[in-house]
Amino acid sequence: MTRIRKTCRPSLWKTPSVFRSTLICLLVLLVVLAALFLGRAGVASLFRAAASRDIMAGRLAPAQGWLARAARLDPDDYRSDLLRAACARHLGDMDGWAAAVEAARRNGAPAAAADLEHRLGLVQSGRIEDNIEHEIARLAWSGASSHDLATSVVLG
């Protein structure tokens, strides 16, 4: 009969604390390297991309966190303000939406982008009563995503 030999000492990689510590160190190292190579604006752009994905998925609380981080790194970027306006619009916070659209305009947002977000908010708030079908067609023609159009009409 063969005897199964058991080792008394488990592998270091199989213990959760060592594996977890190594993984966390690698992630921190990757974040530091990304910050060095991309700079503040690059990291803020990554945060805005994560916020945009969260908004499209309906995860608005994490999106607000990503946008707050992006605003801390690059406070004068209008794209963070426009995403913050979209997030506020999805939440139904029309005061926060109006403040974010105004901040985007102050920070140099292109007129077309700020106007698009403004008109989406007007549709959602119900302030456009005449020819809503024409306004939806104009928004689609202006480049509004189908997701934004659908949520503005349904929530409005």
C-alpha cells in the first residue's frame, strides 16, 4: 500500500492573507504607474469613463463617486460637469442638473453639448409640451443616445 504524504506547511500562495496582500500591492502599483504616465487629466478621464459606464448601467451612486474623484483631479473640465448633469437628470434632481449644466457652460463646454443636455432635461422635466415628437427627433438628430432619449421621455 502506498501511503499519502501530507505536508504540514501549506503553500504561501494558498493562504488568503498573503495572496490578498500581494494582489493589493500590485493594484496600488498599477494605479501609481497609471497616475505617473497619464497625469491628472488622464486619470480624471479614466474616472469619467467609469462614471459614464455606471450611468449607462443605472448605477448612479458609484457614478457620482467617480465624478467627484474626476472633479478633484481636473476641476475645470466641462465633461465632468456634463456627466454630473446627466447623473442628476437620471436621479430627477433638476436643481442639481441645472447647476451642473451651468457649470459646464462656465467651464467651456461646446454649445451643442450643453444645449443637448439642456434639451434632454427640459423633455424629462415636462417643460416641452408642444411638438414633443419633433423635439425627440431633433434630439436624436443632434446626437443624443437612445438610452438618454428613452429615459428622458419615460421619466418626464
